[in-house]
Amino acid sequence: MTKNITFDRFVRGCLIIGSIAVSVLLFKYLSPVIVPFLISGIIAYLLNPVVNFLQNTCHLRWRGLCVIITLLLAGGIVTGLLWLCIPPMIEESAHLKDVVRSYLERGGLPDNATVPEAVRHFFNLHVQKSDLKEYLQSDDGMDLLKNVLPRLWQLLYSTVGMAISFVASLISLLYLFFLLLDYERYAKGWIKFIPPRRRAFARQLVDDTTYYMCGYFRGQLGIALSNCVMFTTGFLIIGFPMPVALGCLIGIISFVPYLQVAGILPAAILALLRAAETGANFWIMLGGVLLVYLVVQIIQDVIVTPRIMGKIMGLSPAIILLALSVGAYVMGIGGLILALPVTTLALTYYKRYAIKESEIPDVP
């Protein structure tokens, strides 16, 4: 039975649409403040079991000490991953300088370097040897950076930018500390601020948000760690340079679905450097990288993702890519992180309340 659209209903609908639009614009305007708080809340949810373990199982009475230990452990893990990735990259960057110097001294790429002909032609035609020699005379990498990328130098060493970044990082850390310190009180006491007749819906909304958000983040964290191991193992098997650093880098960026494809670019650069230096076949090395990607993707889609994620998302690849694109456009990196769970939650509530579906099927 169709309902007549009355003036009251029309005005109410316009107000709802206007409220949603204003909320989105306000959220976008305040995203530099809101997104760090949301990310801190998600990290607090992920780390809270560790804090509870230290407090209840290890019998540490003061919860603040448990929070500090947990943050130190998490910081140690992140530092260890960065230590695995960054020093080899710095070493390989210095090695790149040596390869370019060798290119200048011999007057071109070596004959046994099986690099693609298009790349060889580009080097011989467009790279100005005199300019490169001038830049490479000094062993000071900072001087090289000043000469080649002056704008990046100004941005990097901008006092205001560094101060803002430091303050933002400090505020995010304070968010995380205090959220973990009083996590149980927040988790149980928020419902008191909701009007009694709205508490049932609010509790269900929070439960669903917790299920989708935190289930997604914990699942993606497990997938990213497994990808670190699989990519590192694959690169070790094929004898690729910087296997641990490259494998960890690709595994970390795979926290966002499909973003691990971006790791092909640094892998191709490493293959090009190795081919220019040793005369190894570039295409065979790149083919080995693509084979590792193919095997890891099959294992991830067939075994890892179904076991870890289950049916938490239920989104098709097209919807995933659309959600990631919109999230990145609206909120940048934070949008990439939050896009999929927010999209899944929105589709679930649309089907539940707009279409009145009691059971939510997978999105085709």
C-alpha cells in the first residue's frame, strides 16, 4: 500500500537529507581533528585485550602501568618493522648512486645489462650526464637532495609543518593513552547519555559498528602479517634483492585491500638496478615477482581471507574499489582505512530499515 506524500512528510525528508549533508560537510571540515581520534579509538580497541591480559592475568594492579607497557610493546613492534624496511632501502638508495656513477663512467649502460630497450633508450637520450656528474660529485646525500628536490627540501624542513606534525602525533598518543586508561568505563557508561527510548537502537548500532569495524581491522591485520611472511618467503625463494624489506613493505600496505599492487613499482625498480649492475635478465626477475604475487594472491583469496575474515565484509570487488576511491577522496589515508567497514555498515542498515530485509545477503 503506497503512502501519500504529505507536506509534513516532505519537510521531514528534506530536513533529514539536509542534516546528512551538513553532517558530511562538517565531518569533512573537522576531519583533521576527528580522524586521529577515531583511529586512536580503533587502536585502543585492538590493544585493550593486551592491557586486560597484563592487568588480570599478570596481576599488575595499576592499569596505567599496563597501558604504558602495552604502548611500549606496540611501539617496539612498529619500530622493528621499520628497522627491517628502512635501513635496506637507504642502503639500496646509496647503491643506486653507485650504479648511476658507473653508468656515467662507462658512458652508458653495459652491453650485458638486459634492461628493456625503452629504458636504455631513455637513459641514453634524456639523462644529462654533465648534470648528474655535478650532483654526484659530493658524497653528502643531503646536498644531493637539496640540488635535485629543492621544493621537497623546503617542505621537509619547514618549521611550522614539523611543529604541527609533532603536536598532532602527541595529541593522538594522548588520545590513545586516556582511551586505554578508562576503556572499560567508556565501553559501559556511554549508554547513559542516550535517551531511554533510543537506547535499544543505539546499543544495536554500537554493537554492529564494533562487529564490522573491529572485526575488519583485526582481520586485515592478520592478513597483512600473513602477507609479510608469504611475500618475504617468496622473494627469498626467487633470490630477489631486499627480500625482507620489500616483503614487509608490501605486507604492511596490503592492510588496505588491493593496495599491495603498488609494491610492483619498487620491485620493478630493484629488478632494473640488479639487471643494470649484474647483467641478470630483467624480464625473468620481473616475471618471478609477478609469480610471487600470483601465488600469494591465490593463497590469500582461497585460504587466508575466508578463514580470517569470514563473511564480515561481503562486498564485491567493484564496491570495494568504489568505497576506497570515495574514502580516499573525502578523507585521504583515514578514508582508505575506514571506507570498507563504514560502507558495509551503511549497506547493512539500508537493507535492514529501508528494504526491510531480515537477513542481509552478500552484495552481488
